[in-house]
Amino acid sequence: MTHLKILFAACALVFAPSAFAQDWSIAIHGGAGTLSRDDMTAEKEAAYRAALQEALDAGAAILAEGGSAMDAIQAAIVLMEDNPLFNAGRGAVYTWEGENELDASIMDGRDRGAGAVTGVTTIKNPILLADKVRTDSPHVFLMGQGAEQFAEEQGIEKVDPSWFATEHRREALERMKARELSALDVDLKFGTVGAVALDSQGNLAAGTSTGGMTGKRWGRIGDAPVIGAGTYADNRSCAVSATGWGEYFIRVGVAQEICTRLRIAAEREEQELLSTLRRFIGRQKVDASAVRAERAQTTADDVMAEVKELGGDGGIILVTPDGDALYSFNTSGMYRGRTTSSGINEVAIFGESE
Ligand code: ASP
């Protein structure tokens, strides 16, 4: 074998997806926050678990049939938007003025195409409108009345604002006002929804949808519709969807920060491996995908630690180009789930002790 052939063979070994790499994977969240078994009835826990599993199954079914990551995340998010258990679509939290104002964003890892909407009040599934912004408008981010008008022109399903109203969220606003509590005191879990996926074509996608935070005022916008803060996808690094105290996630630029760190690390690794191979030192099998999975978890944990350091809390879900689906949260719990083509299929609510 010529030196060149040896180099190519070694590169193939190192960079090819290992036998453990996934064909496809999906992770979802339904919000993070202070969640303890003691505060939750068995019925409530079962309802959340069933809702998470239903959303996960809808996304996984699309991926298993060879469908796209973009379609899979939307299928999962629409189900959670329609479910009043979550703070997105129906079941959204209330603004200080007693309205439901919805935010959503979506990103395609193939070309970093993105769409986002904020402050909409009549769009049944804001994630679908965000995607329309991506595919059928020259813009990335639309707000309020303009977004509603665009939705009308595009034939996106609208509903009366009362569709989003739920008693438990109104009661949370009233408690907040009566006792002058903060959004966190009144509703110690968040409830935003999100999904990230890798499809069998190797494409990543991320999406997030929310009602924001209870009692938000003055046209407040959180991280969920902000590309780079609550949502990011780039085939070169990862797909991330976040949930938590949005102000901190915007300040840290959480989703993009994680992806950028992973992209730079991957590029550096590629250079280092190539130079090692050129010197014929690295002939032993390197399970590069295991190293990358570990790095993805550490990077996500590091960025979430930064959020915590500033005083914010919440969590993220992440999928890598190798198909690793993981979570990181600095709260006691996060409604979450993941399914991969290698056979992982789980939903979880509380911390690591589960
Ligand atoms: N991140 C959302 C916001 O700040 C809230 C949440 O995740 O529940 O609007």
C-alpha cells in the first residue's frame, strides 16, 4: 500500500460513523424547572409521560420511515402545542394583561435556514408559522400583527384567542398578581416545548415553541423564538432546543454557543487527527464517535453551568451528527424524551435518580 492509501484507509476508520452511530434520533422537551415527585400526583405524572411518549412516537415514526428531521420535529411539537399540559399553543401562560402571546422558532441544519415568530395570538400552531417564515418569506423573524397577516396570506390555521386559555394558567397569573410573586415563584416549572432530530440523510433540525413566562410585560420576548438562544441547528455540529429563564439564555446565546464550541472542536480534531495520521502514529483504532459524544455532553453541561452562574436556570436537548441524543439541565427536573434507531426509547421527568 502506498502511504496515501494507508492514510485514506486510516481516515475512513476514524471518521466513518462507528458501528454505534445512529441512523436517526430525536429528543424532545416539555419544559424544565423545579419538579419533584412529592408535588406530583400519579395521574399527573402519567399524563405527562403519555403526552411526551405520543410526541416522541410521532417524530420517530417519520424518521423510521426515512422522513426528514424537519418534518419529525414539527410533528412532535404540534402535538405538544395542542396539549394543554404544556406552555405552548393551547395551555400557554398568561401575560400580565391576561393574554396568551406565543413565540416559536425553527432551524434547518442543512443550510441554517431559519424562521421565527413572536407575540402571535391567533395562530393555532406557531411552529408551523415559524416554518412558513423560513420557507415562504424573505425574512427570518416576524412579530405580532405582521406575523398574523403573513399567516393569513399563507393559509395558516387560525383560532380565536380563547382557544389557548386554560384555567390552571389563569390561576397562576392571579396568584402571581395577588401575592406579587415572580413568574418563577408562581410556576416553578416552565413548560416550553421543543424537539431536535437527526434524520437518516444526516440532516439536523431544531424547533422550540412557548407562551413565554407568566406575567410577562411590555412585549417581552424570551429566548424560544430567538435563533441562537433557544434554537439552533447546524449539520456541522449539533441541533439544540432550550427551555428555562429566557433572559439568561439570550445573554449566553445558549443554543448557538453549544453548537459553535462543538463545531470548532470538531474542526480542530479533524486537523489534529490528520496530522497524527500523516505521521503514522495513530494506527490504533480510535473510537472518535465516543469521544464526540462525551464532548457534546461536557460542552452542553459547561454552557448550562454558565447560565447557572449568571443566575438563570433551565435545560437543553441536543442531537449530534453521530446520532447521540442528550439532555443537560440545571433544574431538578425536565420533561423530556429521546428515541434513536439503535433502540433507545425513554421519557423522563425528574433528575438523574430516575
Ligand atoms: N424560555 C421560555 C421563555 O423565557 C420559558 C420556558 O422555557 O418555559 O420565554
